Amino acid sequence: MRRLFDPQLVNDVFGDPGLFVDLHDEPRAFLFDLGDLARLPPRKLLRIAQVFVSHTHVDHFVGFDGLLRVLLGRKDRLALTGGPGFVAQVEHKLRAYTWNVVHRYEVELVLEVTEVNPDGRGRRARFSSRHGFAREAEETFDWANGVLLDEVLCRVRAAFVDHEMPCLAFAIEEKARPRVARDRLAALGVSTGAWLRELKLAVLSGAPADTPITLRWRDRQGEHMMTRCVGELRPIVLDVTAGERIGYVTDLRFTPGNRRVLAGLLGGVDRLYIESVFLEADRAHAQRKNHLTARQAGLIARELGARAVNPFHFSPRYEERADELRGEVLGAWRGGADGSEEQPLPLTQPNDADA
């Protein structure tokens, strides 16, 4: 069964961090971090509906301007979410330009910008090309449950880790995954089509049995159309299984506090994308830079019970040694010689001071 998410790193492991998550059978994608986006073609940039920024260090935010340039005049909406001060930071980016023409563009671009804070407070604002990207429609809200996006098909949750500044780690979660019974589909005398997505959404959202669904499909006999209700079509959808969970973690220190935060957010994650900046031999340097070593990244993956690990954000100092970094991550994750001497963190203890 095809999965909902198709994730890929924006750059190679030495480039700016970023994860592009395409959504199968959906006209959109998610982007995690806004570093150098030169490797993403315009057709992919135009699919981006939601951007989630871990923090605004330059290698995580410099791509904002390039993305904005591609979207102007072509896309009507983009949602961006980040941490403390993010609304003002986006506003300052926008105010750096002169906007005396964009109000005449046929397609209005609206940026919906959200910031969340470790104290549970949040802020939203709107910036429209029709009004020179001036801040408007500002509101505050409470953000206590970690949920940034909650839809029928998927959810994005986040939690703050410590990078000597607040930094967001993300969980991208597919909700239920319905499976279609092909034999029952054939018995009904219809073929697959876009209507199946509508049916799946109706089933997942608990739509009433009398909700109409228009079936359109094509076969050798030509085009066909009929209308049936959800109650009639529901038997086509068999079991509903748990969806995939993906973690995106970058820019954090190897501390008990951070590891407990990740355990609460990403325990049992299917795929973990995690920074692995330095070799273990340079552990003291990693600590000074508030980053993970490759071995520490592997230990975290092991503690989380991650089923697959994708290391990234390698320091350029190891440009000819990428295999060593990967080896340290995988060794610690699998509990081999590189990881077995350090036991997983006892997560039931109270939070330790970061040290």
C-alpha cells in the first residue's frame, strides 16, 4: 500500500538542513526548515503549502527570500510556523523589500505566519501582497498540546529542545490508513479514480451514511459516472491501519532534558531524520557548538526505538569522511560496539538539569 508521505532531504548531508515531505495523491507538500532551496525546482516549491522552521539560524531560514520570489504571482497562500519571535522575523524579511507593484498581481499571495513559545503562548498574523505585506489580522492563542497542524489525513506536532536557544523538533504523523478491497470494487462494476480519495476522507472523518459520493472513472468503454452514498461504498474500504510517523530533529545538545523531550514526541517513530554533525572523537567541540555527535544521534535513535535512521547535517570538516559519520550513527543505533557501553537514558526519572 502506498504511503501518504514521500520525504526527501532538500540537500545532501553536508548542505543546509531541510526536509521536503510530498503528500501522495494530494496537491501539496510540507517543508521543514528554510535553508538553501536551490536544489528544489519551482514545480516542487509551488507544491509547498506549509513550512515549519526549527529556528532562524541562517542555514535554516536563508531560503525564505527565494521561496517568496517563486511563489509571488503564482500561489495564493503559504502557511509558515516557527518559534519565539517568528512573526516579527518574517515581518522584518518582508519589510526589507519595496512592494509598490505586487498589489496589482492577479494572484494575491497571503502568508499566514504562526509562532509558538515554550511557555505555551502563541501568536498568528497575516501578510498579504494586496497590502504590501503589512502585518494584519494578528491574534494570540494558547499552545499547550504541541499540535501545529491537525487534519483528517495527518498531524504535525512539535516540542522545544535546547540549542542554547529554543529549537523545535517535529513529528509528522499519518493518521489512519484505509485499505481498499479491489475484489469488492470490481464486484461493484467500477474502477479506481479520484472519487476513492473522497470516499476515504469521508470514512476517516465519520461522515453520515447518506453522504453522496460522485464516482467518475474511465475504462475501455469510455467515461462513466454514478452517485452512491457513503453507506453503500463503505464496505469497499477494509481495515484501517496505523499510519507512518516521521521525526525531524536538528540543532540540539546531548542532554537528559533534550532526550526526554524527544522520547515524549518521537517514541517508536518509523523514520528518524536526525542531525549528526561531528564525529565522536570531537565530542568536546560538539558540546561547545551545541550539536550532536554521530554516535549521540545513534544513541537517541536507539532510545526512541526508531525503525529507520537518516542522518544529515554533517560538518563540512568531514567532507571526505561521510561514511565514518554514518557508521557511528548506525553502530550506536543498532547497539553494537559503538553504542553498547552507554545504556539508554532511564526516562522515568525526573528531568535533570541540562549538563
